[in-house]
Amino acid sequence: MKHTFKDAYAILLHHAHTLREQTEPDIDDLLQIVEESVQAYKTCQRRIDAVEKALDKALASTAHPTAPVAAPATPAALHHPDDAFDPPF
């Protein structure tokens, strides 16, 4: 059965709650819970992967390939010799 991300996530939350609240494991329901949870997880993961791919594509199309990208600042580059702050330790 196909589920939306929201449906699949609700299944995962429900099963997690059920397993957490059990004082004694219900071994008769465990296989069904695991099978449903695995399918729900796969549904969620496929949707997350699809959204990440779409975001990467959208963000890549807005990037300016000719614009230079600044290198990240290193801690040494952030320290200026004229800084008056000298920690006491």
C-alpha cells in the first residue's frame, strides 16, 4: 500500500510508542510491527531523498558558476594582531 510521507511517519511514531509503552513484549504482533515499520521507513526515506534531490537541483540552478566562492575563514585568519582581548588562561 502506498502512503504519503505523513502517513508513513505517523505509522513509525505509532509503532515506536507502542513498543516503548509495552511492559511485556507482544511477540505475536512484533513481526507485523516490524514489517509495517520497515515499509514506512522506506517510504519516508524515498520522500526525503526526492526532496533533497529537488532542493539540490533548485539551488544549483540559482548558483552563479562564474562568481568566486570565498574560502571559509580559519581561526588564525579571524585573529587580528591588534586585538586587545587577551584571555587570562
